[in-house]
Amino acid sequence: MVASKVFYHLGSFEDALTYASGAGELFDVNARNEYTGTIIVKCIDFYIAQRVAAIENPKDEKPVDSRLEGIVNRMIQRCLEDGQYRQALGIDLETRRVDIFEKSIMKSDDVAGLAYAYNVTMSLIQSRGFRNEVLRCLVGRYRDLGVPDYVNMCQCLIFLEDPLAVAEVLDKLTRSTQDASNLMAYQIAFDLCQMKHDSLEKMKTW
């Protein structure tokens, strides 16, 4: 830790990160100071680069530094314990940690947090395979809410190109004796029509 802080004050942040990651639990991710914040940002940046390289180039896969992963895991755990679910979800998505992402959305009962995760997934994630994994997790979470969010669930299923699953949702809603469920089925159907219309209009511009 002493060596890390020396390199930090010398402006050599990469060396500072190297020594901080070697300090194990002595590097306190809960500390609220400029040094800790800078090291965590650098750690996440390096970890993301290693994760993406390992996933996108499996033949040339190099092991991800377990020390960096340890710091990232502790940072995510801190976010979850503090109820900062959006921040945890953001780190999960950036680092492509589907395992922790699923854990984060299961702990969060914030519907707005789910909306945030969906928006980030659709707007920032370029990898189709990873995006589909995340959407599958979101489908499960929307289904397991106290009141299932069928509208957003179907949005995810549409992007997953799973028409059978969408049809099953619509069939379930239309068979319900509750007017609210029937109206929701109509709403989803209208949304589908609108999406098809928007897609056709977009194709015309091409």
C-alpha cells in the first residue's frame, strides 16, 4: 500500500494499481478519498479490457488478473450492500459479468433499476451474444416480480427473436378472466404493430 501511494503521487497510476492489487484486503474499496477512487476506476478499466479480450479472442485467451477481479468483486459487493443497485448493474454490464448481473437484479426490487439495465443493454452493449444473455436475465426478473411486467418482458423477447414465447404470454393474458390482463394483451399487440411499422419505415430510409 505504501508503494502504491508513492507511485500514485508520482503520477504513475498503472504502477499504483499494480501494488494496490497486490495489497489484498489492505486496499480498502470503502475508503472515500481521491486515491481510492482513482485506483478503482483504473482497476475497472483494466479489468474490462482483459475481460473483453478474453471473450472476443478465446483462442488467444490470457488469464484475467485475479487480483483485479478481487477488487472489482469487492466494489460490486459494496454497491449491493449500500443499495446502489444501478451502479452495481453498470459495473456488471461493463465487465460482462452475467453471473453478478443476475445476482444484482435479483437483489434489486427497483423497477426503475430494471429499466436502467434494459436501456443500458440496448444502447451500449455491442456484442449480440452478451446482449442476449442479459435480456434473458431480464425476462426472468420481469416474470418473477410481484406483479409480472409482461410489457417489458415481451420487449425483451422480441429483441431475442422469440415469437413463441411472446405468443405464450399473449395467450395467457387473453385467457385470463381479469379485464386488466386482457387490456395488457391488447397493449402488447399494439406495441408489436408499432414496432413492425417503425421497422418498415426505417427500412425505407435505407
